[in-house]
Amino acid sequence: MIETFKNYFVGYFDNQTQAFTYPQDFALIALNHKQIEENTFKVTQGYTYEPDPYRTSIIKVFEENNVIITKNYKETDDGLTYLDGCDTIFEWDGTQFHGKSCCETCYVNRDGRDTFLLTESFLSENHYRVIDRGYDVTTKEHVWGSFTHVNDGFFEFDRK
């Protein structure tokens, strides 16, 4: 199962079709998942019109008890720092992987406000459907991430 996941995950994806169809709701974003070790990927995310990505991370992929777990790390001068509470758990449904945040403990301070990240995604051979949303840690109010109702707020990325 992990080999299928890695084959689906590696590569360059963008949401050009979606962004051109719904420009008021979705910016044109590119994702690049580059394998750097056997089960490790460097992941960049950015606007296609800007030269530098706005997010870079390292993701390590594991298979345990018939699920795929992606663990997130940030690069620092001292090496990699594990982002505790930011794992995503993927289950295989026979045609695609369905992933969800492991918990409500992936903390992100956004504009001075303490939030937690919830993510959900669907990964198939040539398509990656994902949504990230941030919620206030105290009130649970949705405060950042996708607010649109188009495609239920999911970004729709196609492999290029």
C-alpha cells in the first residue's frame, strides 16, 4: 500500500482548471512533492506566478495497521523538527486514499491568533483534492483557510 501512496503522492500538481473556472474563489496554486529519500518528500506550495513557494515542509510516510501516516517536519538550521500533532492518517478505499488530520493539536499562530489546523484530502493516481482550515483553539470558530462553498472548499489539483 505504501508504494501506491508514494507513486500517487510524488510529482507536480496544480489547480489551473479550478482557478480558471472559479477565479473569485481559488488562487492558482502549484504543489511539488519531490522524493528525497525512500519514504521522505520535500513538499512546496506556492502561487504559480511567484518564483518562491510560500510553504515548504518535509513529509515522512509510514504504513501502520493498514493506514498510511504522513508526519510533518519543518527544516531548521539544526535539522528537522517534528510537528507534533500534525500527522495525517490516510485510508485506502480501493480507488483512492482518504486522509484526515489525526487530532486538533496541530497549532498554528495566524495573525497573532492561536489556531489549530484541520485538513482533509483525497489522493488518487492523477488528482489531489485537499482542504486546510484553521480554527480558534478556544472558540473552535473557523478563522482561516477555505471559506467558499464551491467544491465544498476543496482545492482540486491535477497531476501535470
